Amino acid sequence: MLGASVNGGMPFTGKNRASFFVFSLLSVWSSLFSCSRAANSISRGQLVRAGETLISSSGIFELGFFSPANSSLRYVGIWYHKISVKTVVWVANRESPVSDESGVLTVSSDGNLVVLDGPDRTVWSSGINFSSVPTSSTAVLMDEGNLVLLASEDADSASADGDVSNSYWQSFEHPTDTYLPGMRVRVNSAAGENRAFRSWRSSNDPSPGNFSLGVDPRVPPQIVIWGQSGRLWRSGHWNGLIFTGVPNMTSSFQYGFRLSSAEADGSMYFTYTPLNSSHLLMFHILWNGTEEQLGWDETSNEWIVLQEQPAKECDLYNKCGQFAICNEMDSPKCSCMEGFRPTSPDQWNKGNWSAGCARKTNLQCQDNIGISAGDGGRMDGFLELDGVKLPDFADYVSATSGDECQVKCLENCSCKAYTFVRGTWCMLWSADLIDVQHFAVGGLTLQIRLAYSDLGTKSKISNLFIIITVLVGAFVLGVAVWLLWRFKDNLKGFWIFNRKDKELPLCDYIVKNEEPYADMSGPDKQAGGPDIPVFNFSSIEAATNVFSEENILGLGGFGPVYKGKLPGGQEIAVKRLSRKSSQGVEEFTNEVKVIAKLQHRNLVRLLGFCVQGEDKMLVYEYMPNGSLDYFIFDPAKRAQLDWKKRFEIIEGIARGLLYLHRDSRLRIVHRDLKAGNILLDEDMNPKISDFGIAKIFNGDKNELSTERMVGTRGYMSPEYAMEGLFSFKSDVYSFGVLLLEIISGETNIGFRTPEHFTLIGHAWHHWNEGKVMELIDPCIRDTCSADELLRCIQVGLLCVQESAIDRLDMPNVVRLLESETAGLPLPKPPRSISTRGSIHSYSSGETAGLPSPKPPSLTSNTGSMDTYSSFESQEIESWNGVTVSSGDGR
Ligand SMILES: *[C@@H]1O[C@H](CO)[C@@H](O)[C@H](O)[C@H]1NC(C)=O
Ligand SMILES: *[C@@H]1O[C@H](CO)[C@@H](O)[C@H](O)[C@H]1NC(C)=O
Ligand SMILES: *[C@@H]1O[C@H](CO)[C@@H](O)[C@H](O)[C@H]1NC(C)=O
Ligand SMILES: *[C@@H]1O[C@H](CO)[C@@H](O)[C@H](O)[C@H]1NC(C)=O
Ligand SMILES: *[C@@H]1O[C@H](CO)[C@@H](O)[C@H](O)[C@H]1NC(C)=O
Ligand SMILES: *[C@@H]1O[C@H](CO)[C@@H](O)[C@H](O)[C@H]1NC(C)=O
Ligand SMILES: *[C@@H]1O[C@H](CO)[C@@H](O)[C@H](O)[C@H]1NC(C)=O
Ligand SMILES: *[C@@H]1O[C@H](CO)[C@@H](O)[C@H](O)[C@H]1NC(C)=O
């Protein structure tokens, strides 16, 4: 053991020693500082002995020998330096501890990092087989907690900029039981399950224990905990943003998981990035098989368990056996799936679920191959199971629609269930359906294949029930209508609505809007809202020329809009809501009353409404100049909007949206903001239309997530498009797209240049390279104010940040658009490619087994960002055809 040794934190490299002397000459304080400053690296011949440590350059992590509680054995490990609770995150010689203080850590003459127990007794080595022994190598403890072995000449730059790409060896690639931010966990189906993390044997024995944590790379990948006898827990499938079997993990913007796109060898990598990189955070697998995510709480000085898996009984792997469902809310928690019964009823009733359930009736296709007599030749069908953690061991195949996916399942008798998720996945199960859990919120829909008779019973009864209900209902309604008609004059005073047919021949009656504007201040404040005329159907028919096609102004997400003219000459726009809402007339009326109260100069005014049977109509003021898309995307008309006007339009939209989001009592999320929904009055002032309609259709639904997607391709935020999660920030995203469209005169729908597939990527690149003049509409190059323009683009880019949390909110948008000063945050590049690339690989990977996670576009494309972009436009298109109703009047 030659050379200098690390000595009680004394600086020991030549350079540091020199500075030590210089500093000690300068002042006492400097020398103390210099003395207390520990090294973060060792080179060949230098030693770390018991009691000595390396400390990463910012003092976050510390490396040295430690002994677990109640143990005299010594291990080399890494722990947090700056916190009071000793938390070991990595152990080098976990299988071969050193028994006394003689152990040292050093870089040996063959270049490896080694732990020695006495001269030349290597108990642990980084184990690199150098083809040619490097002249010198250095081990550096990085601030992420990564111990890196690299060529000595690279050591300084690596510890300065954190780039460890040319290292020989990294502890992050050989983790023990802990995941730290910055680590990458490999997902490679050719390489199989990656049990990257192995628990300690007990809380004070770091040797490898009985449990491991890692990734099952079957597409789509999952996180799994393995015990000695197999799986103990799994996260559910990764959908590109979240793990679908962790219901609490509902929102993409709270979780920092990412899956990178495939590299040349087909590997992808999971990473986790905390929201705030200065927070200490880790995941580890405990010695007892529980996975924990811990965050350090600086105020209480302790680790907080952020989540723990398995958390509940139903999270335990395959708790209820095959073809059964575990539901935490039920008692008992296990039940057989519809069409199945317990395999061994005695055991089942005793609460021994291990044998699971079996089919009541064989499938038709099984009978055909002669298993047993069954169902008289009637087709097998599918029963929908909502809100579940999908079974394990799926076969991923590609399909563009739910029907295609179903056909693929029906084609193969061994297919027992399928799931089709929002256009991107078709999963089939040929294995038994195991580890299915029912969630109170969240979860996906599983279609279970059943014989006709098992399928029928329930739906036959309910059909009969529905028919009877409908017949009785129709009869009662008929009688009621007849009575009303017969005695309508006598009942006049009892109408819930006051008739005013004399003065307003077009309106049947007027709804008194007595609810006060509780939230409003200033000029809008009044005792009650405006009364809302209820138009009768025939007058609307007359006004719109019996809804003639010539009168169609446009098709919105909720139905066609007709132009109409009232006898007095007033022009109106009539929106005919084509989709059925589940609401009755009264609920609809209430909803309209509320919407009618939303009044702002940048919102289109609602004049009244009309209900006729299933037909529901909203009557708006007519906007002579039509919608914004008609101007900005039209080569001839776009010149009419100079920069000043466009800036006013942007500000107007922002204020209208701010009003919807914050200042109105309802706090409405628009959900379909787009150029076609911005109308222009005679002075070209923008007015947002179609607000609040989403609410009519979802009045009592969970406001956070909905199956009925509204929205338009090109304007949908990633989290909305992928998961149906909408929030104020989804509107902000749409606003950002709209803003960039107004400035560039290009539409994001179908946008394509040789380099970019979305307007966002295009805009970011031009902005980033300082070439905004090439980005903007040529018509406004002469009139624009560079200052306003740059601010606008930056605000736009800040609105379309991929992560909702990074986006501005509307109050800030309005403030920043109007403020003169700079000081705006810098937008991040459109997307860290990663997540989307990975899903892309699912959608393009064919074959029933494990599709190759290497879509050609991911490797052949030039710009990684546009790899993502091309994927996004393709993906959203396919959703558009399936679930998303946008502008097609459905
Ligand atoms: C260490 O041993 C003592 C006495 O046997 C015991 O009370 C204590 O819980 C042990 N500590 C740990 C961490 O196991
Ligand atoms: C190291 O590599 C050399 C040449 O590549 C090979 O001959 C040798 O067996 C390897 N040693 C070990 C321990 O793997
Ligand atoms: C979700 O999280 C909340 C609070 O963090 C917790 O109370 C609840 O039990 C969790 N639900 C599930 C299903 O884990
Ligand atoms: C991150 O956390 C630190 C310490 O808690 C805090 O000072 C800082 O403002 C946070 N940064 C962000 C962006 O939230
Ligand atoms: C690990 O497995 C061994 C042998 O099967 C057993 O004795 C021990 O109790 C297990 N440890 C834990 C923590 O389950
Ligand atoms: C393992 O230990 C942790 C913390 O001590 C505890 O929260 C968890 O419930 C334990 N898990 C099992 C399976 O006993
Ligand atoms: C549970 O049932 C299975 C078979 O159905 C049986 O082999 C096993 O012994 C039972 N376990 C208990 C604890 O009764
Ligand atoms: C049916 O699916 C199973 C499992 O995926 C597969 O092994 C078998 O070849 C398929 N049969 C046909 C006829 O496609």
C-alpha cells in the first residue's frame, strides 16, 4: 500500500496540498476551511481507511466504511452526508464484509476500485477486465450519489459537469437496494427481467436478502417486486405517463417517471426525476419485501414515506387466485369474475382463495374442439369489467380500433380477455387472468370472454327491465302531456316558467335567473343574473330556414351551428347540441342559467335556449366576422390582421380565459379552445365560444377525468390526450398552441416541415436559435414590435410545456403579456422525447409476442425531439378516430 493516504479529511492531492499551504498562510479561517474540506475522489495508490471518508463536491453524499447497528462487520458504503439520519444507499462489499479496522478502499494497480482486507486480500472489486490496463484511473463520488471510476484525466471535468459517459464503471449501474434520482433502470425484453435492486437480508445485514425490485420488460413494462417464490407485487402496465396499477398515481404532473426511447441495442431506461432536484428522495426495497419511496423532510429532519408498496391487501400479487377480483372495499375482498365460480367452493368459503375461480360454461370455441357440451352454438361474447388493474402476462398486439382488437381475441380460442386502451394498445390474455384488482377510482377496462349463456343472464333481465320502464314512462308522459294541453289555460299560473308570449312571440317563456352573482364585484354585480329567454322550437326552425344546410356556420365539437334571423332582424347563431346528454330538461335549464351568467367582453353572449324532446339548442349572438381560423389560416385574409390587432386578439382571448378559469363563479375549464372557437365581432374583437358546454355533458361527473373526450387534435395537452385528465392547465396548453398559431399563421393540425412535425417544435427551435422572424407570419413582419413579439412567443412556449406544472397559469399569462419588463422564465425544449418514444414503439411494434422496442423512426430520425413530435401527431390522430370527438359533430 503505497503512496499518500486519506488522512482525517486532510487534503491529499498535490494541488490541494499546495492550496492548503497558501490558504493557511492567508488566514486561520481559510486553513480551517481547507482542512475541513474533504476530497471527493481517490486515485491509484490512495486509500480510504476506517474513519476516513470521501464527500461529494456539494457535500450531499459521503463514502466510507460503516458498520450496521449491532454489528462489528465493516462495509464500504455510500450514505447521505448532510442529513442527521445515517441512510446507506449503496454497499460495495455486501457479500464479503471486513471484520476489523484493517480494511481499505483503494484503486489498485490493475485500475479497478477494490476493497482490501489486509495486504493483497481483495474482498471486493469493481471487476472490470481492462483489455489494456489504463495508465491511471480515479474514482469520484458524484453529487448524485454515484461512485464513478474513470480515467484520471477525465476526473476533474466529470466532477465539475457531472458527465460520466466515458466512465469504466459506475455504482449506479450496480445498485444494491436503493434507487436514487439520476439512476437509469434498464428495460430490455431480450435481456429479460431486470431485478436491479436486491434487499438487505435484515435491517442490519446488507448481504443480499430474499427480495428484489426491478422491471418486467414485457410490453408494456411494469415494476415488479419478487420474493423467493415469485412475484409479490407489480405496478401495473406503464402507459407512457404512469403505472396503471397504482391508482393514486393519477396525474402525470405529480410523478417524475420517464421511459427513454430505445437505444441501438433495444434497451430503454426508466428514470425518476423529482419535481425539485434539491429535495432528497429515494426508492428502496426493504429487507421485509416492502418497497418504499422516501423523501427527506427538512423541517422535521426525518424521512417521510411518500408511498409504500404493496400498500393494501389487494395489492399483494394474485391475492384472490385466477379469474377472481380483489376489491379493497368489499367484504370478503375476493370474488369470482362474472361467469366464473370458485374452483373449490369449500376452501373459498373458508377464505382460502388460492385455488381461484373457473368458468361456469365452456366457451363455444372450446366445445368445437370437443372439450364438453356447452352453449348450443351461440357466439361467445365479452363482458366489460371497469376500473381494474389489468391482469398480468398480457400479449401485446397492434390494432387500430377496439373492434379490431376484439376480432384478434375472437380468432384465437386461447384468448381469454382483451383490452383496448385509447387507440394505442391492444392487449390479449391467453394465460389465466391473474392479479386483477378493482379500484374505486382509476383503473382500466377489461373485456372478458364468456360463453353466451354466462353473458346473457344479466343483460336479458336488465333489457326487459329497461323495456318495461320505457313503456311505462312513455305512457305516463303521454297522459301528462295530454292533460297539460287540455288544461293549459287553467294551469297558466302554475308554470314553473312565466310565460311572456305576448311581448316575445319567439320565446315560449323566460327563465328568471334569480341566483345572485355571489362572486362578482364591480360593474357586473347585480342582484340576479340576466333572465334567459326560452325560444320555442318552431321559431328557431323559422329563423334558421328549418335548419337548412345553407345556414350552417360551422360544425363544433358538440354539434352544428346555424345562422338564423329573427323576425325583428336580429341575427343569431343557433348551436344544436347533437350529442345526448343524460340530463333532464330541468337540469339542462339550470346549467344554461349558470352559463348565461358568464358575461365578459371576450365571451360570446348566450341569448337563450330551446328544448324540444331530445333536441337541445343554445342561441348565441351572431358574430359577423366568423371565426379566427377563417382569417389567420387564409392566405388572402390573413393580411387584414396586422400585429397590433393580433396582439389585441391574443390579449382578449387570455382575458376571456382568465375570466372562465378564475373570475367566474363556476371556474370553467373550456376543454376545446381552438382558433375555430374564437369568434370575431365587427371590430375584430375576439370572443370565446363554446365555453361551459362540456359542463352540460358532464355536470355531475368527476371533474378530473372523464371518458367522454372533448377536444381537438393539435390543441390537446399531453396529459389530456393520453389520460383524459383535464385541468386549467390543459386549457393553458391549448391557449399556447393558439397563440403560436396566431403569430405564425400556421395551423398545428397537420403541421409539417422537413424538420418538424409540430408547430411547437418548430416554434421552439426558431425561438431558441433567435430566428423568430422566420417563424412569424410574413404579413406581420413589418408591423410587429420585436419586444411584444418575443414576449408573446416566450409566453406561448411557456404555455405548451409538456409538464402541466411547468406551464403558466392564466393570471400569469395575462400579467406577462401586459408587462413591459423581461424576466420571463425560459421554456424547456418541447419534450424530453423519452416517454412518447416508448409508447410509439408499442404502437408500431407488431407481432403477438414481444414487439421489438425499436421503431425505425426512433433511430433513423435526425432530431430526437421530432421523433416525439411525429409520434404525437400520429397517435393523436388515431385517438381522434376512436374516442375523441372533434369537429365531426358527433
Ligand atoms: C441492538 O441490540 C439491542 C440489544 O440487543 C436491541 O435492543 C436493539 O434493538 C438492537 N438494534 C437494532 C437496530 O437491531
Ligand atoms: C479478460 O480479457 C481477456 C482478453 O479479452 C481474456 O483473455 C481474459 O480471460 C479475461 N479475464 C477475465 C477474468 O475475464
Ligand atoms: C391515495 O392517497 C391518499 C392520500 O395520499 C390515501 O389516503 C389513500 O388511501 C390512497 N389511496 C390508495 C388506493 O392507495
Ligand atoms: C426547491 O427546494 C428548495 C429547498 O426546499 C427551495 O428553496 C427551492 O425554492 C425549491 N425550488 C423550486 C423550484 O421549487
Ligand atoms: C429469507 O429466506 C430464508 C430462507 O428461506 C428464511 O429463513 C428467512 O426468514 C427469509 N427472510 C425474510 C426476511 O423473509
Ligand atoms: C416492512 O417494514 C416496513 C417498515 O418497517 C413496514 O412499514 C411494512 O409494513 C413491512 N412490510 C411487511 C410485509 O411486513
Ligand atoms: C387452500 O386450498 C388449497 C387447494 O384449494 C389447498 O391445497 C391448501 O392446502 C389450502 N390452504 C389452507 C391453508 O387451507
Ligand atoms: C393462440 O394464442 C396462443 C398464445 O398466444 C398462441 O401460442 C397460438 O399459436 C395462437 N393460435 C393461433 C391459431 O393463432
